[in-house]
Amino acid sequence: MTNGPASIFSRLKRWHIAVIAFVILVAAVAAIVLTINPFGLNPFVGEDESALAPTERLLPVRIDTLTTEIAINGSIAFSNKEDLTFGSPGYISEILVSEGEIVTKGQPLASLDPESVANLRRAIAQAQLDYEDALDALADAKQPTLQIAEAEAALADAELQAEDVREALDELVNPDADAVAQAESAVADAELEVQNAREALDELVNPPADTLAAAEDDIAQARVTLRDAELALDNDVAAANDNLKIAERDLAVARQNLDALNDSNQLKSARDTHDDERQDYANVIYKWTGVRATDEDLSMTPGDLFAALNFIPEIVYDRNYDLFPEGRIADNPDTRWNELKIFGWRALYPTSNLIEPQCDHYTYSLVRQSDTDSTNDEFCIQRDMRNAHDALVSAHNDLLSAQAQYDDSLAAANEALTKAEKARSDAEEALGRLTDGSIGAERLQAQFNKAQADYDAALRNLDALNNPDSAEVKSKREQLTLAQAKRDADAETLDALISPGTEEVALKRNELALAQAERDKAAQDLQKIHDRRELEVALQEASVAAAQANIDGETRRYEDSMLKAPWNGYIASIPVEVGQEIEPFEVILTVINSGIVNIEGSVDEIDVLSLRREEPVAVTIDALPDQELEGVITNISSTSTNQQGVVTFDVDIRVNVPDGVTLQEGLSAVARVATSEERGIVIPMQSVQFGEQGTFVRK
């Protein structure tokens, strides 16, 4: 890019070039004048004007200050405006001002309806309850917990374990006298076991007389058992026949009981009663609301159902309540309940109060829904609904009880039938085995063989006593050897207790180190729990702070239910009306602060570089031709606007409005900014000559 003189002049506009040329010319003339007349005397004094041509005349010249200015054209704007909202839904109760009205700071402007205000007060009360709950939770968090108690118990256990290992090490290095005594006792016991094993070996080789007598008694008993097995066959067949008859009788009884249970009408009656009461409740719901009740509706209490339907009988059946606000008699599709149904009731009783939404003087009882008269011979919606619902609940409970009783009885009957069928099958199988020749003979033979085997075993036992088996003798000798080895081991234990080995001592020292590490870990775990508890306390403290902030927020919303002017100014717009339903942040009024005035203007791309923020300006307004106001530049846009090749930058100027002056938004204004000052000779434009050879001043 070239930055020479030609490039610079190509960026300047024609009037800029003319101004620069004029300033250069004035400076040149001033230099000539000061050279010729350095004391500032009028060089034309004494010159006869008669010598001038008819087109020439003398003009005065003076030394003065030349100021270069940038003019910023724009319009008056009130940038400080606020859209006021209630911050809560509801209806507008009052609007106390009108558009264009001048207001003062704190002046009431509009208010919410009383019901919404009451809801805001209720929200404050709920927030205060939440704050109390948060305080209680904080108090609970500061109390010792079960986890801390368990961690403290774990630490105590770890410390006890470490102490036990320390004591064990101490006992190993310095054995207790009692422990030495116990070891000595163990050696003595082992010596006794050796003696017992030796005596057992002697008894096996030489059995005592009483043992031989017992073996002979066993032989006699086995002989009696063998004889009984031979006599058992005749009695088994008769018993099997009796068992089969009993099983068939029990099976017939079980089938009769099951058939009688299936023919029972108790469960069917309970189901029919439940269906009737369910239909009654549905009829009552339709009767008073016109709603065809769903299964979900029928599961609700009257109060919950009315809440779900957004149906309030006290309002809907009030003759002052407008069922058809749009003037057309038709059901409102936005509500589940039927306006035409309500209209029919009110049309039947147009001039009396025969329909009571509530009848607190009435004592409720389980009656059919058709009983609709109140104690004053009037209709009572609350009693009608509650009686039908209570009857349905009672029938439902009876049905559950009957179903449970039937299920229990059915299960018991089926179980009895299954057992009876199995008993009969077992009896038939047992009888079949006895009546079948091969099976019965085989079973009797098996019983006889067992009795014979027992008898033979008794004989062999007696023979073994008289002639002991060499293997058993060997086993007894091995037991004696083991007892002797145990005795030797206990002796070594006693020796180790008195003189412990270095490896065992080292092992105990390692166990002590592990126990101490476990103790340290338990202490660290306890500290972590304490740290977490501190975090939980901090969390609950934050919850308390949040609850307090919620109280503050609800309080602010309650205070905003009466809108007040935030400053001195005037009402720019009121887009709503009294009685209108509004959303939480719907604009109610717009208030303009007329004390803060801005000029929104623009300058071209050459002048913008000469402007600075906070630079003072002089402001003139067409509507105030004889008055100049002071101002200051507050903002210079960093982005440009290009319209048909003309590049401009937006500039904002804050105007200081003196007392007694009132401005309107949109007034045309000009702000002038002084960018430079030069002191020199001021020559009237009439003395400047322009020609083909340049611009000059006649001397």
C-alpha cells in the first residue's frame, strides 16, 4: 500500500481540500504581512481608496483564533427507560396513571388482584417454612451420625487389635508364667494320651470278659430279629388293603370339598356388589359434572376428582357464575366437566337454593347414590359424591376379602386333593407289590437275608474279639505312635515358649506393623468422615442461604404486586387494561427517565478518528434556537454502516439538560466538537482571489 501525498489527497473530500488550501493561504498572507509590517500596523493606512479600481475596495484584517469543528447530526432519544412487570401471574386490579402522565420516583402505578397478592403472601410463608426446614437439616447435619460412631468403633477395634498383637509379641519375647504352665499341662495331657493308646492296644490283643459277654448278647438279639422277619409276611398284606380303603375315602371327600367351593356364590355376589357400587359412583359423577368417569377418575376421592377436573361446585353452581362468558350456550371443550349439565340443573331450580355444594350439618352414611335429598329437603353435591364413593370403597374391600378367602380355600382344597390322590396311588402300588408273587417273595426274602446277615455279623464280631484282626492291631499301634508324636510336639511347643525362635519373633513384629497400619487407616477413615460431615454442614448452610434467598425473592415479588415509578419521568406506554389476565413477565407500563437525554447521531469515516469518549460537545436543538446545551460523547461504535458507498459510525452523546427545559424524544439536534485551534490572521473571504493560476490575496 502506498502512503504518499497522492494517496492521502485521494481520501479527502473537496470541501476538506478547500479548507486546507484556505488555511495555507491565510498562513502565507500572515507571513507576508508580518514580514512587511512586523508590528501589526495596517499597511493600507494612508492609501487613497480613490486610486482603487471600481471593483476594488479596502477590507480590514485581524489576528484571531481559527477553530476546526466536527458536526454530528442526530436526534434526541431517552435511552434510560424501564418496562415494569409484576413478575407473577394474575389479573390487573388497578392502573393509577395514564400514558404521557408525568410521575415521580416511588409513585404507585398499578396493582395486582387481591387473590394473586394473597398467593404471594402464601408463597412467602411457604418459603419461611422451607427456611425453617433448612435450619433443622443444618442442625441435624451438625449432630454426630451413626457413620461417625461406626468409624470410631472401627478405630477402637483397630487400636485393640494392635494392642493384642503388641501383647502377643511381648508374650512371645517374655512368656507369661501361666502360658508356660499351660504348655507344661499340654505335655502332661499328651503323655496321658500315649498311655491310653497303649492300654487300647493291650485291650485289643487281650479283650476283657465283659466285652465278650456283650458280643454274645448281640448274637442272641440278631437271632430274635431273624425269627420276626419270618412272621411279618402275613401281616403286611392285610395292612396294605386297609391303607387303600382309607386313601380312596379321603380322595372322595377332597373332591366333594372342591366341587362345593366352585359352586359357592359368595365371590360372585361380592363382584356383583362392587360392579353396582362402581356404576353408582360413575352415575353420581356424571349427574353433577357431566363427566363420563374413567377408571382413573373412579379411583379418586371426590375432593381429588374435583381438583383434577378443576371443578369447584361452590363456584360453578353459584347463580352469579357465568357458564357461557362468550354468550353461546355450548359445552366448553377446554374443560372436562359439561357446562350444559350444570346449566340444566340451574334451569330446573332457577329461583331457589335447593342445590347445596356442601352440607356440613349432615352426618354422612353409606347409602345409595339415589338418596340425594339434604336435611333441608335440598340436593347436596358433597354428600351425594361422598356416599357413593364410600359405598364403592366398602364394596371394593369386601371384594378383596372374598377373593382372598376364595383363593386360600381353593389352594387348600387342591392341596388336599393332590395329597389324597398320591396316598391312593401309593396304597395301590404297595398292595400291588405284596399281591404280585415275585415282588412279595423277593421283599420277604430281602428282609430275611438282612436278618441273617446281622446274625452272621454278630457271630463274626465275637470271633474277632477272640481272634483280633492283624490290621486292627496295626491301627492301634499307629495310634499309639501318633500319640507319642503329639507328646513330643507339645514338648517342643513348651521349649519354644520358653526359648522362642528369631523367625517367629520377626513374624509377630510384622503382624504388629500391619495392625498399626490398620489402626492408622481407621483413623484416616474417621477423619474423612469428619471432613465429609463438614462438607455436609457447608451444603446445608448453602441450603439455608438458598432458602433465605427464596424468601427474599418471594418478598420482592410480593412488593412488586404494587408497581411504583423507579424514577422521575413520564409514562411512555400502557399495553394492558384493568381486569386483564397477565403472565409473570408481561410488560404492564413503560416509564422513561426524562432526566437522562441522549443524542443518537453519526459521523463519516474521516471524522470518527478525531473523536474521543468523554469529550465535551456543544449541542444545539432546532426547537431551542437561542440556547446551546452542554454534552459529552459516551460511546463511539466500533463497527461501521455503509449506505450507498457512504461509510459512517454511530455516536452517542449524553446531554446535560438544565432545569426548566423539557425535551421530547425525536427532536433534531446537532453536536459540535472542536478538534483543533490555530492562531493567525483572519482575512475576509471577499479579499481572496481565485483564478487559473491559484488562490491569492491582493496586497
